[in-house]
Amino acid sequence: MKYLLFVSLFCCQLLASQNNIDKCDSFNISRDELQYLKPITRLGQDRGFDKLNRKKNYILSKHKVAKIGDIAHDFAAINPQGDTVKFSSVKDKYKLLVFTHSYCGPCIKSIKELRTIHEDYNNRLAVISFYKDKEMKTMLETIKKRNVSWMCLWDGQEDFNTTVIKYGVRGIPMFFLIDNSGVIVDLWRGYREGIIKERINKIVEL
């Protein structure tokens, strides 16, 4: 009898867990619905981060994410001035969309090369950095400290939002090179010195 009761309780918990996961099967994922995915604290919780990454990978695996040849997903986010800006407002030039974070070491290292590309090729290519920071003030501090002069966007949703999910961002920095007709022509993750210009020059002469 006790065994049957235990099995029944286990099945109920399993169904409840599956229902929670099924809530993720939509691009309209609310912050409240996904709050259970967040680790208890941001530091020192390796098990929490492991669980978070498993959940994140599960969500990404459930959806069609951006790949080379796709039309780039349009989205709206907030710029440093507090205005809502649509990604599609940048027209008639190539775009380099970079998913980044203020506390990401490789992301910080990439800023110098991004600055050079922005200064040298701004008339033909627009650099857009999408910050996954929790708070806007963190992004603003980074922009000021690192002298970031190109377009920066933020929405406060961190890892779990429509934009990050549709672009399939599993790690940062992650780069998407988009041509002037809106098609993704290259994408890659990670940074080493020179890679950005190298990848761009394989597609288009700047």
C-alpha cells in the first residue's frame, strides 16, 4: 500500500514538472513563468547554473532558431536614451548583431575590434550590441567605461526572451552578420583577436 502511494505521488510530481516545461513551448514566455528557471543566487551555485543551462538548452531545442540563410528576426529593445528601437530601423547596410554581457571576459575583449570596425566601416556596416544584462544601468556603465559609440540595445529579460531564444543564443559573445536585404549570411560564437574582421571579409569587402 505504501509502495502504491509512493508511486502515485511520484507520477503526480512528474506530470506537474512536465506541465511546467510545456509552458516554455511558446515564444511568448513571460518573465514570471520562467522565474522558476533562475538559480537561487547569481554566484556560487554550480548546481543551480547546471540546472539553468539544462532548462535553457531544452527551451532552445524546442524552437526553430536562426541559421545562415534565414531572414533575421526583427525585434524591439531599449537604447541608452531610453527609447524603444526596432532592429529593422537600420536599413540599407550590412548589420553585425552581437549578443553580449557587461561581465563577459571575451565580450569585453571584442570591444576594441568592434570599435575599429564601427569607425572604419560605419557607412557600409552597422554594429549593434544586444546586452543581456539584468539592469540597464550596468549596460550604461559599460558603454561609458569602454567608450562604446555604436548602437546598443537592452530589454532586461536576460537569457529568457523572444529575441535570445529566436536567435538561439547559447553562449556569448555571439555574432550574426546580416546583409542589406535582411538575410543572415554568417554566425559564430566566441571571440579571438581578429576573428570579427576575418569573418566579415569572407562575405563582403569592406
